Amino acid sequence: MTGLGSKFFQSLFFARNRKRWANAARVADQTDLAELRQQRLRARQLRRHLDDLIHVAESRLALPMIGSTAFRRPHGSDWGWRPELWRGPLPMPGLASVQNKSMLGDEVTLFHDCERSELTLRQLRNRREQDLAPFGLRMDVFRFDGSFLSLVVDLPPEAVAGLKRRHLIRMNTIVEMEKPLEIFARLNIRHGPNTEQIVRELPLHEEDIMVEFDLAYSNMNEKRVEKAWVDLIFEGPEMNQVILRDVTFSRRPRAEI
């Protein structure tokens, strides 16, 4: 009741205040000049705060909503997912001099074999009109003396629940980079003692960056599937900045012929 009462009185106060200013504006051409000068001063002070509020509100409300899982999925998809790093704020938003096997959040791990790490990772807020993901990931690579650099995304249990060889797994991403490089996506599926791997190169020259993993060409044992993860492998990353604005996954069964 206290909350409801407070909101009621706030609404009442706002309505009365708005009516008072509406009346002042309506009779401004007849108001005493001394009083009009005082009203102008107060109106300017009020307008400054209102303009600030409107500016901040429009900026914040235009951003993708935190926690959003909205993205385009192929028709017939039986599973879709955006990892937490691109979905919501992390307790630790960044890492510097990132060591091998360092995790950012609970689902993303960076692997490399550099003797001296000059790598940084940072979660950033997406602010572009076309972004659906609330957050992105920026990776800065300075001197790189290693032979490999990969970002591993662990897929959730739902990704492999009921997984069959007739499934297609799709990954969509939005990538920005300072200079061209090659990025490969490798799907790994652990089934019993074995791990099936399928590699695709990301078509970075295309506007819609998407790869599909067709499990029909795998030797996956459907009855023993345990876990799946995707490696994003960066070739020649030295002195570059890569921003992954969004990463999403979906799964759909192949149409029966």
C-alpha cells in the first residue's frame, strides 16, 4: 500500500505541476513582466534537467535489452541459444595479459601458447542500432609469439539433448576487425571416448556471417553424445583488434526427403 500510495501522490503532483505550467504558458502574453521574467528563469532551469533526462533515457532505451535472447533462427529450429557473455553483464568484464585457459564468464575460455601474453579480453555494451545482442566481446592482440589462438564456447546440455546425425548446427556471428584475418569455427562433439570435429571457415567477406555443421557427414555415435563445444580459431592475429558483436547458435533437423 505504501508503494501504491507514493505512486498516487507522485502522479497527482505531476498532474498539478503540468497544469500550472500549461496555464502559465497560456497567459504568458498577459503576465506581469517581473513575474514573467521569474517564470522564464525557472522554465529554463527545468528545461535543462528535462533535456538531460530525455537524452539519457533515449540513449539507454535504444540499447538492446540486457538478457535478450532474440535473434533470427532458421525455420524448424528445435534449439537456439546466445551465450551469457553476449547476453548479460559479467561480474568480471575484462582480463589483461590473458593467460592460457583463462575464462571470461562460465562459458568462454581463451587458449593460446604464448610465452608472454599481450592479449586482452573485454566485454563491451553494444550501442549500435542494428545490434540484437546486449553485449559484445573485444579482443586486443599486440605482440603474438604463439602458434595458435582460440576462443572456446561451451555449449549447454540442451544443445546435445536428443542430438542426431540428421541435425544441422548453425552458428551466426557479427565480427569487426582492424585488419583482415582468417577465423575458423570447429565444432567438437564428445561421444564416449571419442570426439568428432567439423571445421568451417567463417565467410568474413559476407554481411551475414554464418556457418553450418552438417552432422550427416560425421561419425558421431548418437547414443553416446555427452558434450559439445565450439572453437573459434584466429589465424595471424598479431597487432589486431577483433570485436565479436554477437554469437548465436541454433539447431534444426534436416528436412526428410
